[in-house]
Amino acid sequence: MQNTRLNNLFNAIALRLRLWFFNPWRRLSVLIISFLLGFFLGSAVATTAGQTAEWDVVVAGFLVVLVEVANRLFYSRSIRERQALWVESLNFLKVGLTYSLFLEAFKLGS
């Protein structure tokens, strides 16, 4: 790319964000927020898809595909690449989603 002011601005913002997320506490907070967002999404999907029984199979298939794509992205990388924030955040989102769906199944079973 050319060395323009806009390109320099984007590079400076990306560098500052990378350094900001390099702090372990901020990284942990982003991962916890990702887990809780996955938990919320799982709970919301289970309640909205459960309202009408017409969408259960479609939503279940979509969630299986989503979880398998997240697994493929996370486990196909080397250990060094797995430590990228977006890959770890996606994995935590997947774990929160799966945990929420298991919890909803236990609530419905009792």
C-alpha cells in the first residue's frame, strides 16, 4: 500500500488497539464478555426458536454448523495462532453458546 495519511492513521490505530489488548486484564475481560455474549445468544436462540416449533430443526442445524466452523477455525491453527484474540474470543463465544444450550435442555428436562 501507499504511505498515505489515512493508511498511517489506520496503522497507528491498529497498533494502539493491539497494545491495548495486550494487557492481560483487558484480554481476560474481552474473553469473559465473549463467553457471556455466547451464553446470552444461546439463551435467546433457545427461547425464540422454542416459541414456534417450526424453526427447531433449522436453528439446530445452523447452530451445529456454527459450532463446527468455530471448532475448525480454532483447532486447525497452531498453538501460537490460537492465542490471537479474535480466535480465542470466537472459541469462548462457542463455549458460552454450548453451555447455555445444555443449561436450557436441563431446565426443560426437569
